[in-house]
Amino acid sequence: MDALAKERLVGIAREWYGQMRDGIVPYVRLPTRTKQNIEYDDETEVWKYGDKESTRSAATEKSAVHLLKMAHVIGFLKQQLVENRSSTLRELYYISEGWKRAKFSAQDESNLLIEDLEIITDVQREAFHLRPEEDGASIFGPLRIRETTRRGVREMHCQEDIGEAGYPIPNNVDTLDFIDHDAKFVIAIETGGMYARLMENGFDEEYGAILVHLKGQPARSTRRVLRRLNDSLDLPVVVFTDGDPWSYRIYASVAYGSIKSAHMSELLATPQAQFIGVQPSDISDYDLPSDKLTEQDINALKAELTDPRFATEYWHTQIKLQLDMKLKSEQQAFASRGLDFVTEEYLPARLADMGVI
């Protein structure tokens, strides 16, 4: 993989050289990264970028500087691969301090450039030995794994051999192998409080559930693990979040892929993932404690009505209901009915309705 990543990175510079040799101003082509340019692919069942493209050409000063920055990053990543070292996205941003005109103005700019390189090379950033700054999510449940690390290979059971924090998902999940399991399904949980509640109540043991703590908007490594658990172990994946528009987008990133990483959807998205809740209908059905929608919430819900990832009868019905109610609720709101209500009544009923148990 290191050799492939290096060859494809250097291939970009090689192509620029060929363009200049032929008297062509160097350029790169990239898909337009907007929700108007993502399309559903029937074969893979995920959302991908469409045919709309933009061109970055050195014919303009702005684009020429962008290609200069890309050239610096390619050189840095090539050297990192040769030396078998790694760095974080944040460190890459600071390393550019010494690149003079090619210095990044903000980390968002360097992050986007790495995404550009992923698209052009068709290689994930992990293959460039780049990792995010934030910690990964965690797993707890009836699953035995093997992880290859710099210090050797270790094998562990994700209930018996780990503490209550769970097994931390590594940045590069290609180092993981799933050995065996006694699970019936995977439940991905947005908040740490609900993750701890299910663990404390023994939900994983009673229902054969692998618990995955998403830690809010899930990292790419978390989404890849969910995809692999679904693909390689043939386990259903369900997603349990708060009942607000931002949490629905967490589900969408797991099931359909996100707009900014649509080029990786086949690896990151789990099209078969189902949404448990909190549904807007749950707020009224269970008389859950709730808060009023803010203006930002309302605008986000209206935007989701035009988002192709939510273009189903189910989502349109639920979102319109929430706009009518003008209310939102959290996972922990089920505690108003007792600490055991969510694991003894709500989740078993929902999972049975969904055909998971």
C-alpha cells in the first residue's frame, strides 16, 4: 500500500510535468463537492459525486497557488512514506509554516487539499500515513478481534478483555481482523451517556448486541468499522441518536455517506443501516421531555427536505411532523420513564418492529 500511495502521489507531479512539456498550463480536475452533485448509485447503494467537475489551472494566480500547495504536500507525503513515519492533519497544517507562499491560511484549507488528493489518487489518507487529531470511537460487545500494531499482534474479546470504556477503534482499521462473534446486530449510539446506559443495563449480553459509541459525528474509522461489521459478518446495523436535525445527519453519514467524503462512500457508508430514533413521532408517542426548535434547527430541517439523502417518504413524514411540533428531544429523555425504560421497553419494541430481533 505504501508503494501504491507513493506512486499515485508522484503520478500527479509526473502528469504536471507532461502537461508543461507539451506546452499546456498545468491543471487538475476534481468533482464539484456540493449536494447538487451527489447522485445515488444503484449498484453500490451509496451516494457518490456526479459528473460535474471543476478545473484548477495554473492559468490564474489563485489556482496556481493551490497547485503549489498541492506540490508541497505531495513532496511531504512522499518523504513520510519513504521514512515510514506518520503525522496528523493538524501537524501537516503547521508544517506548511515553512513553505512561504504555499503556507495554508487555515486547517480547513489543508484538510480539503488532502481530500483532493484522495479523490485524484483513489487512495485513502490513511495510506498516506495521515491520521486525524481526535480519538476514535469505541466498541463493546460479543466480538473477538485481532489488531496488528507497531509493537506486534494482539488478540482480545470486546467484552471479556477490556474495561468499561470499550475497545478504542484505531485510525487505520485495515489493521483489524474480526476473528469470531456471538452477536446478532450492531447498534451505533451517538452519546456517551446512552452508550454507558446500554452497557450498564447489560443490553449487549441480553440481546447479543455490539455497541459502538459514535462520539457525535462519527470519524471515518468508525464508519469503516460499521461497514465492515455489516459486510464481513453480515450483521444488521442500527443507529440510535438524539431527535434533532444534526443527529439525523449523523445517521445519514453512516448510512448514505457525507457530501465531503462522497468519494469514499463505498468504504465508509453502510446502506443497510437503519434509523432507530429518537424519531419525532417518539416525542409525542412517549411524551418525552423536549426543547423548542431554534431557528437554526428549523433551517436545518428544511434543508434536509431538499437533501437527496433524506428523499424518502419516511424521512419527509418525520421531518414535516417535527416542523409542525417545533420540538426536539435527546436520547436521555427516556430516563423520565425510568433508567431501564430504554433497554427494557423502547429499544426491544423498536428493534422488533424493524425486524432486527
